[in-house]
Amino acid sequence: MASDCRYNKPMAAPDSRRYISRVGKTEGPFTIDEIYDMVIARKMDHNAMFWSESKKSWKFLPGLMLDVDPDHLDQFIKDGVKQVRVQGSGPKDCPACSVLADKIFPVDNPPLLPPVGCQCVPWCRLVFAAVQG
Ligand SMILES: [Zn+2]
């Protein structure tokens, strides 16, 4: 069985592609830039899903950035970090994300990102940052 915990977790290249599923159809694969353009042009929204090769499952579009650039929680724990702060991107965060922004959590019990109900356009931009000290 494949493990997500391998130290050499592959970093997706910026030009990596994702299949998209919406209204029962699978399309693509598209580059991240192409997906971004489609969302901004309102050709798809947060109800679209993308295929996550690392998770071997379909995920809602707001989780795309976290699939391209996974969180660094494993590394934080290795480095002895005890707490993480959820960093938002400001007033463009959706209500579900705004609730979490700037809050601090134990590194071994972080909230799910993107949060359930995230409707960010084009996708969730929340990230974990290590709290020093
Ligand atoms: Zn959101």
C-alpha cells in the first residue's frame, strides 16, 4: 500500500496537470494556469473536482493548491515545532476560511484544509506557518 509519509514526497511541478470532473464529465488534463483561467472566467466553480494523484481520489477544487504544494506539517513536527498559525489571504477568503485565519493550533491537531464548505475563488489559499518559540 502506498504511503503519504515517505520523506521523498514528490513536489508537483508548477506545470503539472490535473483532470477535472464536473457535472458528471471528466475533462483534461489541464495545467494549473488553465484551471485558474476557467475559474476566473466562471466556467467552473468550487463544486468542480480534480483528481489528486497523491491522494488517489477526487477532491473539490478549493483544495488544488494544497495538492500542488502540500502542507509542511511533517517537517514542522520533525523540526520540533509545537504550534502552527493558519495564514489567510485577507478579505478575499471565504467565510469558512476567514473563521480559521490567524488562529493557532497544535501542530499535531491542525484543522482540515481547505475547511469544509470552502468556496474560495479560485481555490483555498490558507497555509500553515510554524509558530516560533
Ligand atoms: Zn475558502
